[in-house]
Amino acid sequence: MKLPRFTLPSLALLLVVFEIGRSLGRPDRVIFTGYTQVGEVVLQGGAPYDLWFNTWPPFFQITAAGLALAARVSATAALLLWQVGAVCAIWGSCRILARFLEEDGATLTFWPRAQGHLSFASSAVAVPVLMTGRLILDHLQHTQINLYLLFLVLLAFHLFREGRVAWGAGALALAASLKAVPVLFVAYLVYRRRWRETLWTLGFLVVLNGVVPVALFGPGEAAEHWRAWRAVASTQVGDPTPRFANQSLLAGLKRLVTTEGGARDPVHYAVAAWSPEAVRSLFVALVGLAGLGLALAFRGPGRNLRDRRSAVEIAVCLGLLSIVSPLGWKAQYSLLVAPYWVVWWGLRHGALSGRAPWVVWWLSFACLTLSAESIVGRGRVRMLESLNVILIGGLLVVGLALWVRARIAPDPTPPPRPPGASSGGPPSPSSPRAPG
């Protein structure tokens, strides 16, 4: 069915504007206000981790202080800039994903170019965004930080692919300093034997999380922030009764094999009565096995980050961040736009064929989008989330992306660069392949 030109993009833009406007009208109910509250405590020399909701790493306290200073000028303007920045982050992420995977990625746009109808090329951008639209809108509704992390990680690997190692390392270190889970990409760099990128990233991590806090707060207070954060993080991981909104793998395991795991949920279905310590050990074992499985599945590109298979791997890892994070809220699953992009690319280019991938595709959409409160109601959405519906949807998408990784062939070797060509630049127009 052909859709009128601009219908879907315009509708998506209207929904984004609506959610931003709604967040501006209820500042007391959005997470951004929590950021500024943390920042105010920091500016006043208090203990930021005495705030019960503060689970962010120590470097984020500096970011929160900057947001609090902006909010002192105008809280509404600061929130508006934060939301506009999040929209720019998803747009920038789409531009980078297009360059990673699409033959004409540098020119693709969300806005259709075909005369009168949504073009097939623009669907490369539109469909992954629309498939994760509910999650992105939920992110904007709660004014979270995950879209910034998505952009920073993708930007880091884009810069690595272009040979701008220091800039890429800075972007990746910043993402891991704002929220700890992206630090797992350092392990990916080690796996790919990208030693310069690894060392630069570790260096920036030391600067952002050691040198800068000590310079601003002094060694004693900086060390206290780290001690307090470790205590808070341990408490969150050890929470025996995660609520239904926590859609992480750890929370799902607690609901399944401990009696406490679903105690605050509307649905209880524990099949065992394990101790909290035992389920944490199971979680660590599963993550370890998953890491080993990824290492086996990712064999091939060697050190080459420009191979399209490496781009698929980065998208898979982004999808897994929401799953392995102990606090996997729904909005964090907006990171799934990256693996969704990979899956849609695979469906369009024949890497996935037959009925089974489409069945899994629509099942993931049902889990992630059709379970929205606006569709099923508040009571049913809590029941579905008690059954880990978002986690299941995320696993389905990541599984499809891994399927794509297993089916695509290596990129053809590009021709030798002419003498004097700059390293890391785009290929010449005569190159048989786009940067992958």
C-alpha cells in the first residue's frame, strides 16, 4: 500500500512535539527534575547519593550540576533544550546508522523523496524509528538520557571508522561516564584488537572519572562519591523485589525463580524459590555465557571496524545494553532502534528470508508497541510488564539482528587508495562499495 507523501514522518513529528510539550507542562513528574535536584545538592556541597533516586555514576553529578545551573536561569528552557537535544540525538543516530549500513547512507533522509509517496529508500530510516516509536515517545515523556548514550556510542564508532581515534574515544568514555553500562564496549574494542582505541578510551575514562572529580571536589569528596555510588549500585542489583517497570534480564529472572521477585507485581508466576544470591549468580553465569556466544558469533572481521558485519555487531551490543543493565526501564529500550535498523536492512537485502523472520518481527512489535498503556490500558500494561513483555520483545529483536550477522557475507575488499589519499576518508565515487 502506497502512503501519501509526508504522512508518517509528519505524524511522527507531531507525536514528538506533543510529548515534549506534555513534559514541559508537568516538570514535577519527569526525570529531568531529578537531574537538577541532584545538581543542586552538588552545587550546595551536599551528599548527592543521599537522594534515594540517584543511581547515576559520579561523573554524572558534574553534568547534573551544569543542568541545575541552567535550570536556575529558566527550568522550562533548560528542559526544552534537553528534549530538543534528545530529538537531535535520535536524528544523529539515524544518520550514523545509515552510513554504517546503507549503500547511499550519506544521503538518506527520514523525509520521503519519491514523488507523492513514501519511498522504499526512505523506509530504511522511517521503519526502524516507527518500530521503536513507542519506546522513543516513552523516553521523551520521562526526559531520560538514553538517546544521548545511543548517539555517543554510535558517534564513537563512526569516528573510529574514520580514523579519528581520540575524538571517538572521548565520545565513548563520555557515554560510559554518564551511565556505566556502555563501558562494555571497551571489551568489544579489546576483542577486535583495536589497541589504540582501547587505550585512548581508558585514558579518557581515567580523566573523566578520576582527574576531573578530584580537581572539582578534592580527593576526599571524590572518593566518597565513588564509595556511595558503589553502595547504591549494589543495593539496586540486590533488590529482591523489582517492580514491573524494571524490564531487565535480572529482574525477569527474579520474577521467574524467586518468590520475592514478583511480590510487588500484579502477576505472580515463580516456578522456584531461589535465594537472591542464587539468582544473581545465575544472572552472572548467563551474561558470561552470552559474552562467550557473542565472541563465537562475531568471528570474522578481525580488526576491521569498517566491515558491515562490525556495524551489525555494534547494533547488537547496543540492544543488549538494555537487557543486561540491572535497571532496564522501558525508555532504555529505545536503544533498540539500532538492532531494528539492522533487521530491516536484512529483510530488505535478503539476509533474512522466509516467513519466520517476519513472524518474529511482528511479535517483537506486539511486545514493544502494542503493549503500550494507550492501547491496552494501565491495568493490563502492568500485567504484561510483570510477564516481562518488553524484555521478550528486546530479546526477539536482538535475536533477529544476530541472525542477520550470521547471514551476511564479508564486505568486498576496497581497491587500493590512490597516492596521497587521506586515511579514514570516504571512498571514491568509483568504489564498488559504500562505507560499511
